[in-house]
Amino acid sequence: MSYSFGNLNKINAIQRGLAAARAKNQQEAAVWFEKALQENPADTQAMALLGQVLCNLGQRQQGLRSEER
């Protein structure tokens, strides 16, 4: 029997990113949102969250590009 936890990994990456952002750790949040996008490049929630975090880190141009994907 084989189990797939692909969706669970995506949810965990986003949840971990949100937890890091709430803890004011924007750099760690960016890593988690990028991981979510690696797993699913079409994830619009992860794109938007990454864009917000990058803007918060002062990387406005990269943040806006992330949200435009």
C-alpha cells in the first residue's frame, strides 16, 4: 500500500510560513513560501504570501514580481 502526502506537504509549508511571519521572522517565512511554490508553482496563495513577505523584507521589486507570476 502506498500513500501520497503531497498536498499535506504544501499545507505544512504554507502553515509554517504563516507561523514564521506571525513570529516576525520574515526571512524564514520566505523560505517556506518558496518551498510551497517549488512543490506547486501554480499556487496563487503561496505566490501572494511570498510577495508580501519579500516586500516586508524591503525587496519590493522581487515581491511584486512574485505576485505577478
